[in-house]
Amino acid sequence: MKLFNRCLLLLLILISCFHSPLQAQVQSKKITIVTLPKHHARISYGVQKLTFALKNAGYLVTERPYKGALPSGNTIIVGLLTDASIKKLAGSPNNQPGKEGFIISDNGLKNKLLIAGADNSGALYGCLELADRIDLNKKLPVNINLHDQPEMVLRGTCIGVQKPALLPARGTYEYSYTPQNFPWFYDKVLWIRYLDSLAHNRMNSLYLWNGHPFASLVRVKEYPYAVEVDDATFKKNEEIYSFLAEEADKRGIWLIQGFYNIIVSKPFAEKNNLKTQDRNRHIVPVIADYTRKSIAAFVEKYPHVGLLITLGEAMEGVGQDDIDWFTQTIIPGVKDGLKALGRTDEPPIVLRAHDTDAPAVMKYAKPLYHNLYTMAKYNGEALTTYEPHGPWADLHRTLSNIGTVQIENVHILANLEPFRYGSADFIQKCVQAMHTVYGANALHLYPQASYWDWPYTADKTDGKRLLQLDRDWIWYKAWSRYAWDSKRDRASEINYWSKQLADKYGCDQAHGEAILKAYEQSGNISPELLRRFGITDGNRQTMTLGMLMSQLVNPEKYGLFSLLYNSEGPVGEMMSEYAEKEWKQQSHIGETPVKVIDSVIVQGEKAVEAIDEASAQVTKDKVEFARLKNDMYCYNAMANNYAYKAKAALWVLRYKYSDNVADLEKALPELQTSLDYYKQLVKLTENTYLYANSMQTKQRKIPVGGNDAKMKTWAELLPVYQKELDNFKRNIDSLKSPQTQQKQKEVVVLKDALVRFENSGSSSYQVKAGEVVFSDTAAAIKNIAKELAALKGIKLSKGDQQKNGTTISFKNDRPVKVLVGFFNSKMPQYLPEPQLETDASANDFGQADIKIANAIQIDGLPPVNIHTYTFKAGSNKLTLGKGVALILGIVDADANVPVYDAGLSNEGNIKDLRWLFN
Ligand code: GTR
């Protein structure tokens, strides 16, 4: 008992010793947040976040409305500069913050701190800024007088309401909003997490991408049958969409719905006997009426949601139709909606410069509507450079100069998928280039990887799949940080990011900096590789899966996308140019392939070194760190795989001039080394990744076709690369020994299939030298690839093709392929070859690739490349857009149309080296 009493006494003494300071501490940590009555939901949201941060730092927080006087204790006042009482407290700041700006100041305010926003978003950002500072230092800042505002006016991300594969019997981008298609779309908790993260990054816009969202979201009185979801889903959609728009608005985020033209819903198409989308369709009145009314209904129902318009892909190419559609259907649709609401303000409309002549469209649209924005892809569908130039930069500048705001679209990152990317340095320089080179002032950001698979990443995990939102935090954070302010000083940025990384992985600042270094070294690898060796900036190429030798030595045979080289990198040389100059002993210009070979090898090594250095010090989030580390090893293996392959390719390109087999022999060990690195990549990814690319349709072509979600892992591709090496060895051997020299391959002579033509008036001609190819000109064949010489072509009028396009109707009992000759020229009179970068349907008939290149020589005309269009048995129609092309015959679908270069061109023969690897 005595002992108990003694203990109790001791305890009481101890308590009393600590009591007074503790009480004092609590006292000084009491704080009141005062807000003006009837404030906007954004301010409530900001105050809520601020309260949370204060409480976390140990403050006792109370909130109360302003009633004429301020409390005597520690107080934070949150309001708008437009309010007289707030303005008074702010004094008369000489630099009043602009749109979305704020002041945080305790200047001359004793125990008061003021957060004054230029507008509701500004007040929100002021609260978030203060909350961040409290989080960092665990206390309220003192002697603060901060004025800030964002540099870019729109800062947004996008989410694809789309899937990795097409739905049965549906076209590209055709996904209705249903819980079956998109379970995540109905997950409110996930939305809140995502919106919170956007707000935390000070993003103010969120774009939803879909082909035709209207039939999932609105009913049009005149077209009730167009809705393509059942009643229960429709209700759910209304509910979740309103929730999303409202929650976004609370966070200062403007929701924007994207759509493609001209796509209609399936029930609408069926009822009106139309296709849901048709690249070659002109404007049809009933579709125009339906679309206009759908847009009006949408604007009426969701007046605070903006619209993002793609005037292309599913609409007859660039031209008057685009202008008419925008000015006579879309803008009037928005205006109808506003009129029905009695509104006179104009919600913003964003016009994408994709597959359309945006400057021309804007010229006609501007007088009709005032709140217009433009948007164009920053580096195509990839991340390649912060030194853009050339014609693509010209387009951006033209759009910026219109006087409306130009938004930079960091589109699908086809060369970054699926590895982690977080080079703050590269990203900052890109945002700077957006301003200085392009004259733009807004950002639209795609997910770093797995766009088509939102919300998941490609990581293979034991349990739950990772979310992009979590995994790619640094991607979102870096772009939005520089969208807010691109001019931040580099030395402080290194500190900032090192601290972020040190906190995330529980290591000291120095090791945080090592992690940053790994990100930044690896961050140059994919951009450099694609811009120097790639075929395209489009997502038809998955760069991390590697490239075939034939693609490196003859990229022009794979639909080389010239913008990649003339715009989307620093000035430099392609491999073929480099090889030619070397052979001719001419001097080189700018970034050469050899420079990139050397630089990616070094960067791969440094990235691995840096991540290894950090490795031992990591104490937090170890599993994620291990994944990041593995990615650095992947970057290194990929860099070397490409570098050694490019070295091999340069020897092969030299052989083009030297005809010396010794050059090919020098390529062999380089190719072997490249394959060894690829095998490393297979090992590193086998258990860590589900796929390399999230678009898993036949639209994927490079390195090989991605039909039916195949060929999407490194392991699947390995046999292909092994085979190209074996073939190369064999072909070198056969070149070396004349006895075993390749036998001249038998020439396949293609034969006409049995087909009944239903076009009236068209005549045929024998496809051979001397024959005239058009009904209205004298142009005649001079030389023709031997395979084609037995076919009958269809003689068409060149003039008519230019004016109206080409349609061939026929009946066939067995599947067939139509051989179409495209003139290899960018001149507007010629029909452009199928191009997946601007037309996602460009491989619907298997027509994307060139089969026989330079197949026909006609005096005065460009060389002709043959593509084939496959049709099932039945009544068929081949529809081509406006422009001159040749229909060279129809053969059985299983006929073997060889893939090669016949070299028949008025400019002389072009050497094709692809056979070396076949
Ligand atoms: C296409 C690309 C699509 C889509 C489209 C666009 O060429 O393949 O995935 O991104 O461009 O820009 O809308």
C-alpha cells in the first residue's frame, strides 16, 4: 500500500511538472480559420485541406465565419481580394495576383495570417500552398509575404474512357459508358483520390476521351433510339457524371468531354442504315442534325462541362467538311444548348489540330464563337525532345498566333510505355519549349503509360494491380509543377526533387539525389532513341519492344513518319543520311546516330550506377523501389540493345555503297551483342510486366503487328530477333560462297480473281508496259514489277478521283485482295497512303503496309507503292478518299503478294536491304 502511495505521488509530481508547458504549448497552437460567409465550395475545399495539415502538425483548429471582427488569438483569414475587408487586410499590394493567383501574408498583421485569392481558385491554391508548407515544416510559417499565380492558364490531365482492344463489332474509340466496359468509372472513392491529387498538383482541367459519349449521357427528343445504354445504366451515368463535374469544380477543375467526328451510336447507325463511323463519308444531314442536337442536349444538361473536339479520324480527310462541321454543327449545337438555358456566356470549346487544318477551321470559327482554344500534340504520340523545330513547330506557332490559347498535348507516350519516367529536368525543359518555341500557354497531359488501360499500370504484381495514379506520381507532379512555373531555378529544383524522393523512400537527401539522377539519366534514353532511330512518333510503334534490323536500315519501307525527323528532335541526321555522308566523306550536322549510340550507353550505365548507390539506403516503400530499380536496369538493357543494333545497321548501310561483304561481317558481332542485351530485357521484364504497350489492336505495327493482343511482351518478340540474326548469318554465308549463292527466287505472277464489277462505265486495262492508266490522260506505264504483269487494272478518271474520290463495287465468291497503287508524293492531288498517325482505321482492311514499293514507273508521275485491301466473300465496296490512285487488280486473298522493293522510280533505283534479314 505504501509503495502504491509513493508511486502515485511520483506520478502526480511528474504530471504536474509537465502540465504547465504542455498547456502553454496547446494554447499557442490553437488557431481559428475565418472565412467569409457564403463562400465558394472551392474555398471550403481549400480550408478543409488546410485544417487537415494544421491538425497533423498538432494545431487545434476551429473554423468560423467572419462577422465584422476578427478573433483575438491566432487566426488565418481566407477570402477573395475582390472583397473589401480582405482587400483592406492585404493593404494595397502593388503586384495584385492575376487569375488563379493568391497572396499569403502576415505582413503587419500580428498574430494573423491572410490568404487572399484573386478568385475562388486563387483562394483555394493559397490554402493548398500554406498546407504544403505546414506539411513540410510541421509549423505555420512566420514573416511570410508570398504572391503567386500560375503561368499556364490551363493545366490538365486526361483519362481515356477507352480500352486496350476493340469491342466486338465496334470501331475504334467506340465504347459506351457502362459498368461492364469501365467498372472504374463508377468508383467514387477512386475519383475523389484522383481529383484530390489533381488539385494537389494545382491542375485545373480534366479531359475525358471517348469517340461518341453522347449516346451514354443524353437523350435527344427527336432521336430517342440513339441512346446505347439501358435505363439503369443511363441513370447511373447521369449520377456519376454530375458527381464528377461537381467534385471537379470544387477543386477548381474544369471537366472537359472529348469526342471524335463523325461517330454515331450503334442503334442510331442501324436505324438509319449507316456505319457508326466511316473515314470516307461526307457530311450526312441526319447525322449533322443528330450531332447538333446531342451537343445541345449535353450543354443543357452539363453546362459546366467543356468540349474537346477532334475533327477527324472518322470524317473525310482535311478540307471543307471539317470547317462546315465545326461551324455549322458543333458551334450551333453548343449555342442551342446555351439558348435553352438562357445563358449568354460561352463555355470553352477546344479544337484539336489532329487530322484537320486547324488554322483554317479557326479562321471561320472565330467570328462565330469567342471562347475557343486550340490543342496540338507536343511531340506526336511520344516524348522525344525539348528542342522541337521544323514544320510541326510552325503549326504550333501559327495556332498560338491566332490569339486564342494554344494547349500543348503531351499525347500517348508510345516510347515511354511501360517503364517509369520521372526526369524533372527533361520535363521542365519541355514546358519551357512549349512557351518559348511554340508560344503556347496551356498543358494537356496524358498518363505516362498504359493510357488505354486506365486506371492500371502494366506492372505484374502478386496481388492487386498498381494504379497509374500512385505509380506515376512523379510524372504528374513534375509536369504540373512546371506548368505552374517553368522558370524555377535548376539548383533549387534538384533540392526539391531530391527531398521528395528522399521522403518517399526514407533515405537522406544525398541518396534522394541519386534516385533523381537515375530518373534523369534514364529520362533521355527513350526520347533520343526514338527521334534518331524510330519509324514514327505514333503509337503504332512500341519502342521499348525493340526494332527489326530491316526497320533500322530501310525505315522508309515501314511508313516512315517524317515529322519525327524534321520536327521532333534537335537538328540531326537519320542513319541513312549519316551512312551516305560517311561514304562520301562529307561532314555531319547536328545530332548524329553515333552521338546517340554513345550517349544512351553512357546514360544507361549512369542510371544503373545511381540507383544502385541509393539502393542500400532505402528504408521505405521498398517494393516500389525495387520496381523502380528494375526499370533502370531495363532502360540500360534497352539502350544497349538499340545502340549495338544501330552500330550493326550502320555497317549494313555502308555495305549499300561498298558492296563489300566484309562490312556485313563487321555488323554481325554488334547484332549478336544487341540480342544479348535484348535477352537481358526479357529476363528483367518476364516477371515484372504484363505488357509493353496498352494499345493491343492491329493498329500496332512496329516492331511487329499487335493483332489480337499478341506480341506485346519482350519474351514473345525474342524468337523474332533470334531469327533475324540467324537469317543474317545465313545470308552472309550465301553471299560469300558463290556456289551456294541464293537461287533467283521464282517470280510470283499474280492472277486476277473471279470478281463481278458493279461499277458502271469503268473499263479495264492490262497492267503492262505501254498501257495508259487513266481514262482522261495519256500517262502510260514505262516499267512494272514482274508480279503485276498479268493483272487487269481498272481505268479511272484522274480528274474524277481528285474531285470525288474512288468507289469500286464488286461481288466475289471467295475472299479477295484489291491491289491499290499509291503515288509516293505529298502533293495534294494524290491520295495519301494509309497513315495510322492520323487515321486509326487505316489498317481495317490490312492496307497499312506497303507490299511492293516502287512497283511502277510512269513518266512524269511519282513512283507507285502497292498496298492491298482484303475483303470477305460477298458484295463489297472499296471506298477511297479524294486523290489520284491506281486500282491494279483484284487477286485471291491467299495469293502471295511479295513484300519487296521493285526499285522502279524515275529517280533511279533505291537499294532495299531487307532481304538480308529474311
Ligand atoms: C491516332 C492514334 C490514336 C489516337 C489518335 C488521336 O493516330 O493511333 O491512338 O491517339 O491518333 O490523336 O486522337
